[in-house]
Amino acid sequence: MGLGFSRNIYGLRNSALRSIKKSIPLFYKLLILIGAVFKFLYNTNKKKKFETFSENLDEINEFEYKKTSQNNEDGIIEYLLQKLKLNNVNFVEIGFDYFQNNSLNIIKKTKKGLFVDGSGEKVFLLKYITKLFYPMKNIEVINAMIHKDNINEIISKKFDAEDEIDFLSIDIDGVDYYVFENLKFKPKIVCIEYNFWYGKEVKCSVPYSEEFEWNMESFYSGASLKALCSLANSKDYHLIALDSSCVNVFFVRGDLRYLFKVLDSEKSFKVPLRYTKDKIKNEKNKLLNRPLVYF
């Protein structure tokens, strides 16, 4: 009953906001900005959560925690930056939410940062939030749909050839493989989402399309872990972490691999504890019957 009541309230709220957005757009922007500020403050000031969500953990998973990331990326990112002795970080975040993304937890130690997302509303909110809370930081927030042919051009708007990008996060829920493939920049650390539902043996991705849009009710998106690892190796990047939520893979540039334990993608492959073996098997079979590109 309580859950149903909450859903009804949430539905009424959204309905009211849609009506205001249509009739009084400036007031709508003010309302969502006020709400966003409070949500941002709550997220950035809450306590760290230490919880793992799979078995077969690696040593690096001991450092996991969640604060402003969607999963446990915060702890892994902090550990990696400490190992690299980075206190003034240049970052690029492709795909974000204004209150939850991989770079919020390191924003105070940012030297130069770039956020990019296709949602005009998320960009509007994060742009004002960064100006309000980090006015002295060199941070830019850009509204753009990222694809393989514009990734380098977009990043070049903030970083030139002399700049060293320390951390890059790619989370576009679709053609991430092809964007990474065409990336000309050489960040020290790359974090990119993979799709564990494909399993650990297959090298595949959804076919490339600039119009690809992930349906939140579907597991059909992104690339397999093995495909991304193979691509990373071809670019002299090496697997050093998989978060226990089975969502993100972390790679380090070849000249820095000596600082980390390089992992084997099959041996370190993880499965979320919240799903049964039958569920995973059935969904994998469905996915492998969808249109896919195999590498």
C-alpha cells in the first residue's frame, strides 16, 4: 500500500510538472533547479555506502564504495587516482546525471573537467549547479549526442593536444564500443559500461547507429566485456577493475600498467547476486538471438 501510494504521488508530481512546463516554462525551470540543488546537496553530503553485489571479487574490489556514483565506482576511482598520485584531475564524463555520475566525487580536486550529455534538462541543471557550488573550477557542461564521428571533436572543445586527460567515463547506454574505438585521445584511466548479460565468452555489441536508443525495460544495449577488453588491448589499454555491480570496466593506459594488477576478463567475470542462474541463462539466450555485431 505504501509503495502504491508513493507511486501515485510521484505520478501526480510529474503530471503537475509537465503541465507547468507547457504553460509556464520559466517557472518550470526554476522549480526543477530548486529541487535539483537539494538533491545534489543530499547526494554529495551523504555517507559512503560499502556493499558488494557479486562474488568472485578481485583485490581492487576491496576499495569499492558508493557516494555520488550510480554503483560503486567512487571507491575504485579514488583508489586509482591515489595510485597515480593525481591531485589535480582532468576529466571527461560522457553521459551523466546531475546528482549522480562518476566525476562528482572527484570534482573538488578537478583542474579541468568536461561533462557531456544528450539531455538538455540534465545539462541545464548541472551547468547551474557547478556554477553555484564550484564557481572557481574550470568545468564545462555541453549538451550533445555523442557518436563515433563526433567524440574527438566534442572533447577538443575543452582539451587540446597538450592536455593530459586523467579520467574518462563513457556511459551512453548503447554504442559505447564504437565511441571508444574511434577515440583519439589517450586518457590515463578509462571507465566504460559493459553488458554482462552477453556472458564472458562472447565478443559482441549492438550494431552501430547514431539513433540507437536504449529501452530501459530491455537488456539489449552496449557491448560484451570480452569485446571491450579486446578493443582496449588493441589501443594499449589494460583491464584493472570490474565493479561488483557488474556494470563498469576500468582500463589503464599501457605506460601505467606496472602500477596495477592486470586482470583476465574471463577469470574476473562477475555475476550479480540478485539474479538467478535461470534468469541469466534465459536473458542471455534472448539477447544472442537479437541483431548483434560479433568481433
